[in-house]
Amino acid sequence: MVEGVVARYGDRTILDGVNLTVQPGEVRAILGGSGCGKSTLLKCCIGLKVPDAGRALMLGQQLETLSEADQRQLLTRVGVLFQYGALLGSITIGENVALPLKEHTDLPPAVITEIVRLKLAQVELSHAENLLPSELSGGMRKRAALARAMALDPALLFCDEPGAGLDPLTSAELDELLLRMRDRFGMAIVVVTHELLSIRKIADKALMLSQGKVIADGTLQEVIDTDHPEVRAFFSRQAAGELRGPPSALDVLRGTRT
């Protein structure tokens, strides 16, 4: 998917020689702390940023080398679940889900309506077709955004922090939904996340970034077992001071931390 990618903003190098692959039916997690380059890597993957060196391939094709018509056709095979859903607040949930179908197909309105209802049923939101995003809970908005991302039955789905802003139970339900979608449609999923429970539940493989470089890559267990202090800190949530946080009053009284 990306080969030797270098990405810069001005004089700052954000990604430095990053490689990432994903196979059909695979859930691939992109991990790392704040500022490590996860979001920039995602932008390179979906064509929002052209790499300064190396190349980014989408389903085997380099987006910027294609004609505008071929780019549009390729993008119909890719779905994106944005961090906070990015639903349009002035139109209904059904109309939000219909947007990709209206933009990228010539299907008659009656057929689009049936597809929208099918997609909403798949995420258990049949009752929400005529509601506005503001009338839904955070978890329901995420599911509605997933229905929109799945409207064109993509071969590749990108998810940016799908559990952001959700309580643990709702986040776990969304994870289950993503796995059901993967199993049903056989698509590849790339997930940017820092949620340990989610990572352990859904990821087949993982790649971890630090300061723009790959410090671990492989199956989830291989990454967990990597003997790198930042990787170990990430998965233990205790080795690095910034992950531990300040000592509590009880820690001080016990003498376990100062």
C-alpha cells in the first residue's frame, strides 16, 4: 500500500521511509503515540497527501498517476470512517448514506433508497433513516457513518480512531460490527487507533510508528512481543512516564511513587 514513503510539512519530516501492506480480509492497525505520523500516513493512504518520496498505492494503483475519471472510479472501491463520523448535520441519516450513491452512480432514486435501507439495517439503524445526526447518540452516529462508508461495498475500509469519544461498551460493539462487516464482505480494514482493548480484539496485523519511523511491524502478537521500549510501554501502559501519569495521593502514602 505504501512503499518507502517520506512525508513532510515544510521543513518537518513526518514520515521517513515507511512501508505498509494490507491483504484482503485483513484488519491492519496503525499504532503509535500522538505526533508519531499516524494521521499523515492515513492521509497518504487515501490520497489526501501526496508523498514527498516513495509511493502510495490504493488497491494496487497509484492515485496521482491516474486520470480524473479513473481516480473517481478507484475511489468508489474505498470507504472511510472518519474519527467523529463527519456526518452532514443538516440532512437526515438516510440522505447522508445516500451521498456516495448519488455522487458515484447513476442508479435510480428508488434503488438508492433500497440500498440505503439495507445499509442502515446492517448497522442496526433502520429506525434512524429520517432522523438528523443531532438526534442520535455518539455510537449511533458512528454506525451511521459506517453505513455511509459501506454504501458502495468497498474493497478497502479506512477507520480513523473509530472508538474516539465512545464509552467502552459502545466501542466494543462497534468493534464487533467492523468484524462482522469484514467477515461478510471480505474487505481489508486499516484502523488508526490507540485503544488497547480494540487493538487486541480486531487487529490481525499491526504497524507501530515513532517519530515517523516504523519500530514494529507484523502480526499483532509479533508486535506485542517486540523488544522495543516504546512498544512495550504502549502495550503495558506503565513503562513510560507519560503513560503512567502523576502519582496519586495513595501512591505517595504507600511509598510506591514519589
